[in-house]
Amino acid sequence: MAGPPRGLTLPHDPSRPERNPVYAQLIEGGTTPELRTEMDRLVTDQMVPALETEPGFAGALNLVDRDSGNAVMIVLWETAEQARRPLPQYGPAFLESIAGVMAISTGTRRPISVWEVNARA
């Protein structure tokens, strides 16, 4: 057998370096297909740079369905506490970016959920 898929880090695998766990916020969002380009601009030009200034930020992915306008954002944090902190504890740049996103968001979304990342390539 060839072993685990390439890039998969398993804690019990002595041949691979062990990483500290990170925590992911799973955030559903979206807008109309007509406003998708504007939402993309807000995310890339305002939200991601604002996240980069937040303590414990460890990365982000924004996944987009261009046909529906829906998106899922995965934001990585160094600790569970950082991933679960209340919105008012974020800095002003991030809060401003959220206001812009909310202004053109549509639909009802699930609450933000937090997950421990147990494999990362």
C-alpha cells in the first residue's frame, strides 16, 4: 500500500512533521449573480486585508458558485478562542468590511461554525 495521500499530515506519522492545530470558521454567504463581482471586490480588496491584521489569523479561502452567487468562506485561526470570538472584538477595518458585505448579501445563511483542522497540506 502506498500510504496516505500526498500532502496529508497525520499526527501519528513519524516521517512527517507535526503541526499545531488550527481552527476554521465556516461562513456561508452570497449575493445575486449580478452583484457577485462587487462582492468579490469587497472580499479581496477589504475583507482579506482586514483579516490579515487580526491576531491569530492563519489564512482564508473564499469558494464561489458564480451561477447562484453563493459562497463559502473558510477562515483559519491559530486558536479556538480566536475563531469563536464575538464580532465586536474584531478591529475596525474588519467590521467596516463586514458592513459592506452585509449591504449586498442575500438569503438566509447558517450561523458561523468552528471546526478543528486535523489535516492540512
